[in-house]
Amino acid sequence: MSLFKQLIKKIHNKRSIKCTTVICIDTSGSTKGNTKYFEKIKSILENEKNKLVITWNSTAEITESENFRSHGGTQPQSFLNIIKDFEYDYNLIVTTDGQIDDENVVTCKSIIDLSNILNRIQTFKMYFIGDIKEMNLRISSSFNKLKNKQFIINDDKPIDLTDITSVEDLRCNDFMNDKGVIATVLTLIQDSPDKKKELRSKMCTKATSVISELATKSSIKIFYKKNDIDGCVEFVRKYDNSEHEKFQQVMPVILDIFEETDYGEDEYSLSYFSKTEMCKKPETPDDMIYYGYSEINDRDFICDILLTKCTSACILVKLIEDSNSSNEDRFSIIPDELNKKIAEHPFLILNHDDIIQKIIKRVEHQTIDLYTYNKLKDKSRSPFTRDPLKGAFIFHSDGADYDFIFNNNNKTISFIFGKDDKLPGNKVIWNVLFLYILVKYHPVWKEHESKLKEEILYICKNMTSLITLTPKLNPIIREKLEVCLWYIFNVAPKAFGNTSNNVLGYMEGSEKFVEFYSYLYNKNLQKN
């Protein structure tokens, strides 16, 4: 009688044992020299008394020996072809270094789908031991239908692998299981290695979405409406930030998986993943180009082409390459050495007269109506100066879709960071800061101060932001910008004093931010 049949008979004869443990040990050539791997196997074997051991590589065999030799390929289908014929229930333990080809993963899934293997398995543990970047964790998906399953990577706590096919399928709760989401993302990368950069961009977008979801779970608007500063202080001090803190810990690790060498330095880290997202290039809807003649008053914008009242006024912004710039992107007006700092702390820009003057230089003096702008045959050049154009900054108007306007304006003012339509950091702040710079420094547009200030206030009233202006600080709550400003100047200093969660203490360039707030709400504040 063969050894295989002897062992099977031996198992069936042990009627007092309801379930035998089957241990399938990867002994492929890639496990050679992996001391930690074989130490873990020794520990597993010592802890399991009623066991059947199968070693597997390019082939598999049942063995009673506990001395293993590493050789052959990593082909888990070899042990599946043995256990698929088992006619009894058992617990299954599988060990591997995870260096499994996708072709073998597909083969394994086919074997499992065409057999009753999953019906026989009572509990399942799969140990991945080795270099996580070399592991093909997708093999675990074949066992996802099992209820009692555990996946353990390098002897850590068991994880749950989310069975998804795209980054978009990740949910907020998935990020609370740090090991699980990291393994899931790694699996997606391994599935489409040629799309790594695209996956990273999608992950950054998903991160922004998760932050937004976490931030909308609570609100301080009721305190703002009542100007209840003390009540808001108590609320934010007791606010549960645990989910956000968990997310903060896991997201940088996920980004590390994509390897910095592929994309250069990750300049904006956790707070500014949106740099990898291109600002949307919106198409102008027909209902935004209504045009008609109406009475003009002194405060109205006049289109400098048609000399009529603007229905939707626009500021034209130029895109100029600086041939003398040492920047990698010579269209960017921010020196490369200041790029990261100003992206995180936009009001620092007001400390740099040279940058301010570059912004002023790129803003045309004339006004154009959106209707007229859309009728231009060549929107890539100014109808006034023939200089290259980045785009048009559009003012809000009654009945217009401001989401469209906001996306358009993000693209337009992204000239600050170069030609690639990327606007890192808090986009709402960048919009109001751009207008504030024109009010204070532009020789023509400062003459329209009341209209520009009105536009800033409109943005504050209608666009949302994290109340701390950055996902790096707690609490993570999303409100209209006017509520955020009230919180920053009235609540945070009392709630958090000299700690980093006091936005004014954290923010670089906060003296200029105080001046901005004082100007906007006609106050006379000074930073303490």
C-alpha cells in the first residue's frame, strides 16, 4: 500500500478526531535561506498534534519528515490537486513566501472552483513569510468565500484582504484595517504593474474622498450660528479623531508601496496627495453663456471687447515660461526649494514680493465676459496682448453652476505651480488668496476692490474646507470656509492653546493670514 493511502486510511481510522489539520508547506527554491520562514514552520508543526503534512513546490507530496529541502517552483496547485480528493473535513494551514506567478494563481482558482475543497475546510490560515513586495497576495482571493479564514503576513496579526478589482472599490472602513488595506493595494499593483502610476493617482483621489467622508460625520455649524465659542471649544476637545488618526498612519505607508524612485520625491505627503490629480478641464455648459444687454451701473464689470455689461466677468491669466528660471518646470513661479513649503502654507507667498510680482505680471488688465471668451476662435492667446493664456478666472453669477466655475478656476490659477494643471493643497484657500493678491497688489484690479472682496466672501460662504485647512490637524470636520475662519480665529486658540492643533500656531505665514482675516471681516487683529 502506498504511503499516501496509508496516511489517508490512518486519518479515517481516528474516529475520535472530528477534524484533522492539514499543513501545506511551500518548499520552493525561493524559500532557501529564509530562516524566519522555517522557524515559523517549526513552531506551527510543534503546536499541531493531529496533522497531515504536505510539502509543495513544482510538485507536492505527503510526508512524515520535518526536514525540508528548498527546490523547484512556487506552484500551489500542486497541493490543491492532493487535497481536492479528501473526503473528510479538516483545518487547513498553508505557508508560503508568496512568490507565486499570476498564471499559477489563475490555475489555483480554477481547481478550487471545480472542486469541493472549500466545503471541506473548517478553518483556514495562510502564512506569508518573506519580502512583502515580492508576495503575490492575490492567491488568498481563492479562499475568500471561507468564513473562518486568517491571512498572516510575517507573523503579524491576522488581516482581512478586501476582494476588489479597483482602487475605487475601497471603502472608508477598509482603511481602518491598516494591514489589510496595504495588502489589498499591493495586490492591485501586482495585478497591473504597468499601471502603477495611474493606481497611485487614483489612490490619492480616494484618500481625498475618505478624508471628506470622515470630515462630514460631524458639524460645528450650530455653534457658528449661535457664536457659541465656549460650546464649540468643549465639543472639539472631546471630538473622537481615532478614525482619522488611523487613516493618517496608514496612508503614507500605502504611498511608500509605489516607491518614490518611480515618481521623484513625494513632495506633498499626506496632506497634499491631490498634487497627483490634474485639475479638471470643464466644458462650458450652454446655460452659462446667456448674453443680453442691460443697464450698466458704476460697480458693474464692463467687457473690454464688446463694451457691454458682463453677465459672467472673467480675468484672463497668462502662461509664461521664464527662460532664466532654475526650476525644473520653468512655467512655475514658485522656486523649487520653496515648492513644498508654500503648497502646505499658501499664505507664505505673501512674504515673497518676487513671487507676488510674477503673479501680477501674469494677470491681464482687461475684463472679458464669459460669453465673449467662449466665442474666441483661439483661447490659447489673449485677444488683447496675444500672449499665451492659461485660462480665464470666472466670477460667480446668478444661476451659474459654481462647481463648474470652481473647477475651471483651479485649473486657471494652477499656473502658480507650472504648466501641468496641478494645484496642490487647499484649493479653496488658493482661490481666495489669488483674489486677495489682486486686491492688494494689481495696478488695475485693485480698482475693483469691492467686487473682488465680494467674490472672496462668496467663496467663503459657499465652498467647503476642513476647518483646520489641512488634514494634518485635528479635528477633521468639513464646513463652509466662513465657518472654518470663525473656528480658526475664535475656537482653536482657546481649545488647543500652544499645541499644534491650534491652526494659527501651526501655520507658517500666519501673520499674513491674520491680516487677510482682518481685512475680510473689518477687524483689527494681531497674532498673539
